[in-house]
Amino acid sequence: MIATRLHPDKQTAAQAIAREIADLIEIRSKSGKSTVLGLATGSTPLELYAELIRLHREAGVSFRSVITFNLDEYEGLGPTHPQSYRFFMEENLFRHLDIPAANIHIPDGLANDPAKNCADYEAAIRDAGGIDLQILGIGRTGHIGFNEPPSAADSRTRRVHLDEVTRRDNSVFFGDLDQVPHGALTMGVATILEARRIELIAFGEAKAEIVRRAMKEAPSPSCPATWLQQHPGCTFHLDTAAAKAL
Ligand code: GLP
């Protein structure tokens, strides 16, 4: 069952989720444990990342004990490419925090052997003790990470082909559809479902229909976000526009 939490605006949602993350870090670090976060890109988590930076600067929240795994990366884009997810994460979060560089993990879009990079990624998540809290957005195709339809519930970190709807949606960041890669490396659905908590964020009317499908349709590969219904601790954080079709 997916829980829903309605927020009056993006800022309030960001504050609630950032607080939850800060509390988790505090509780775990008191007993000497690291906190493993699964992180997302796209426009949706930007306010959350700004709020985490604020908590670090103004409330002294430290990220020294945090280990991160990002969901995905475009194939062919390296860390210096302004549209790579590595670049996005450095700019919008990591360089503003005290997180050790060695604790940051993002699939390698330039890997010579993508299959090995993906297998190593799965192993690194396991070695870190699994993901404590996973942040997700949702694409209009029903993708989570870059798990486009069809994506099976037992899919693992792998190379995927991007849906044309996704390429078009993401072309706003590239300025030109031709510049949007056709492939990506993404955590699998099974990888995501193994996270102990999942916080999915969706804002705006453009997400209302896919949020409805994710919550109401029977779980199936044709809408990968429906697999979240099988997770025991998943919450959808929505504004009123994104919750409109529920
Ligand atoms: C991107 C990312 C997803 C993200 C989604 C929604 O393509 N791979 O992780 O959740 O699409 O993006 P946005 O938040 O910009 O709507």
C-alpha cells in the first residue's frame, strides 16, 4: 500500500522530507552507523536538496556519515558534461555539503563495460548495507529512475533505452532533442524496492495522471511505478495539482 502525504507547496514537502532525512542521520550516527541514501535527479528534488543544504549550513546537520547512491546516469555523458547527473548532483547538492567524495556513487555513463559497472553498483549497495531511504521522482511514462516501460519487478541495475516521451520531456534541459542520449544506466526496480523506505515526490498537474496510474493500476511492467504498491514503506508526497486525479 502506498501512503500519500499532501503538501500545500513544494517548499513544505521539501522541509518535511529533509527533516526526516536529518533525523535519520542523527539517530543512526549516534550509534556509529552510516546512513545510506538513494538520490534522484530531475527538477522535482531541487527544493529538497536546497533544504538539505540549508540544514547543513544553518542547523549544523553533518553529512560525514552519509553514503549516497544515485538512481541513474545518461549513457555517454561524463562528470563535466553540464547535463550529466553527476554534474547535476555536484552542483545542486554534494559540493555544498561535508559528504566525503568516496561516499558518493553514481553509475558511470562513460563505462567501457556498462554491464560490469552495473554489477559493481549492485555490489556496492549491498556492501554499504542496503539503502535506508530512497528519494524518487516519477516520469510521465511511469518510470522510476530510468526504468521505462516495460520494466519487470525483478530488474536490476542495467543499461536501458530511453522512451521518446522521456527524451522529449528531458530535452528542455538540453535545449535540443538531438542532444538527449538514447541510453542510460539505471538502478533496477528490484534494487529500488529493496530500500527500507521510499519517498516519491511529484508536483504539478502534468504528473496527476501518472500518479493516479501508479497508485490505482494493478502492478505491471507497463507502468513500472506501480511496483511501488508492493513496498511496505512507500509514501507519495504530492501537491494538490499532482493529487488531482486520485
Ligand atoms: C528523469 C529521471 C527520473 C526523474 C524523472 C522526472 O528522467 N531519470 O529519476 O524522477 O525523470 O523528472 P522531473 O523531476 O524533472 O519531472
